[in-house]
Amino acid sequence: MNNESSNELVVNPAPHIHGSMTKDRMMQFTFIAILAVTIVSAALWSQVTTPSGWNLGLTVAVGTLIAVGLAVAIDFLIGKVTSDSEVNTWSAAVFGLIVINCFSLGYPSMAVFEGTPLEAGLPVEAPLAFYYIALITIIGMVVFKKVASIAGRKLVNPAAAAKFLVLIPTLFTTLITSWHLTSGMLMVPSLAGPIGNPADAAATAGNGGASFGAYLQGCYGLTATESVESIMVLSKYHGWIGGASSIAVIIAGVVLFAVGRKYFKWKITASYLIAMAATSLIFSFIFGDVDLTTRLLFSLFAGSSIFLAFFMATDPATTPFNGTGQIIFGVGLAILTISIQTFMGFFGGSMLALLIMNLLVPVIDKIRINKPFGR
């Protein structure tokens, strides 16, 4: 057989089925969506200056450059020196954006406790915030993204796992400090009790602390003319950077899902938000809330909840493969999130809930076995 005829028998390696959406293209679309949210957050927070003189918008911009730059650089270096790891620049860039958007900046709530021991446990300002952003990025990229990929399937969301690992000492310090300051009772608004009228600052939440509505007013810097509804949906100045504007997250997320509805796990987001709303209303009736909307708005639109719903809970590598599993994952994530927030007083409970559900994915994937091809 001559070379000409033998060349006709040469075929490309498997797989031979090609789709319009590649991994790089998915990451590019995701990067654009999260970048749009980041820009909106930076623009909104550019109106706020912290007590030390740092502009929050500038903090977001510098933090974004640090997180994305470090993530891309680490991905490139590990990909070049390790034969088992490929270079995924767009995936690393998306990871960097997720790190900065799930980072907590606590102003104006940090001003409430200025000069008290509680201040030590609150989210930090720049420039110290940049140290934590860099540390979370490095640990997430090296340990939970690259090493986990080389070892096999990633078990947990890298950004959530790295942030939780880095902030464990801070969370522990905050709990211990609060316990001693209040003589054995955490004087934080407990969701495990009735929520009074948000306009009534004197109302209590059943644990001796201020009402949850009053907490929202102080935490998010509500003025007398602003409502809880507007601050939770439109713009807020506390918590996750990516959750500064819930409406921006929703618009960016919905457009992303519309562009790649066959490839992004939108069923997780839909089931999560529906289950969050249903569970919140059930708890409102159980606890006898005077105002049903406060608990509902916080559950759905807290920065950690709304950003996680669209851009972290749908991580393709750490979530179920089939549709039924994705719905179970979303519902379980919602129930765990509200339970942690309600009974542990941990308002970033969605992150801990995500890590727990990530670890349950192998079990969830076994619940439904897809039919063999061709049946």
C-alpha cells in the first residue's frame, strides 16, 4: 500500500462528535458575565470610603487584578512544569473573578463596632484585604483546583473551599469574642424566632438582640428613606462583592444561561431559588413573622446567596451530571443554607452548605442511572 492510500485511512483521535460549545467558550462566556457583575459592584461601591480612607470601588478593582492575575499565573506555571496539568487560562481567570466576588467587605457594618473587640473578627479593609484575596487565590488554585484535578475529580468548589479554610480562624475568633462580650449569649439577630416590623428598631428577635430588620438597616447602611426591599435587590454595601447588586447578578446569570442553556446547569439555580423561597416562607409561618417579606428577601438576595446560585453552585466539575441530580442538589443546598443561617447564626451559610453538597455529589449521581444509549 502506497503512502497516498495509507493517508486516506488516517483519522483524528476520539471523540469525533463535536458541538458548538467548547470548554474554552463556556469559560469565556462565564468570564464576561462575572466581569459585568464585578464592574457593577465596583461602580456602586466607588461611592463609599472606609474609615481608613480606602475607596471600596478601588478596593474591588485592585482585588480583581490580584485574584485574576495570580490565578492565571499559577495556572500557566503549573501547566508548564507539570505534564499532568494542562493550561486553562480562561478557567483560571473565571476562578479569580469568583474569588474576588465571594470575598466579604464588611463596611459599613465594621464602623458599628469600631474600637471594640468585635472589630477584630469583622471582614478587613484594604490593604490587608489584598493579603487574604491573594492567599485564597493561591490555596484555591494550587490545592483545590490543580492538585485535585491531577489526583482525579475535584470534590469541592475550589473558591468556596479555599475561602472557608482561610477564614476559619477569623470565624472562630468572632464567635469566641462575641460569646465573652455578651456573657454567654450571642447578641446577634437570630433567624430562629419571629421577625418584627423592619421599621421598628426596638423590636427584638427573641434572643435579646436587635430585630433582624434593624440588623439589616445597620448592616447595609439603610437610611430612613430606603427600604429593605430596595437595598436587597438593587444595591447594598456589605457582604460579598458579587452580591452588591442582586439585579445585576440575575441579569448577567439569566443572559449566560440563555446563551448556553444546553451546557450550563441552570436547573440547580432554579431549584435552589424556588426551594429557598418556599423554605423561607415555611419558616416565616412557623416562627410567626409579622413581616413575611424580610426573611424571604434576605434568603434570596443576600450577596452570598444570589451570587452563589448563579456562578458557584453551577460549577460543572463539582455538581451532579444529570437533571434529576441537579434538582436534588439545588433543593438540598437551599434547605442546608437556610438551616445554617437560622440555627447557627452563620449568615454566610450558603458557602458551608455548598461544600457539604459538593461532598454528597457522588451519592446523588447514583440516585438515577441513565438509560443505556439507544434504548
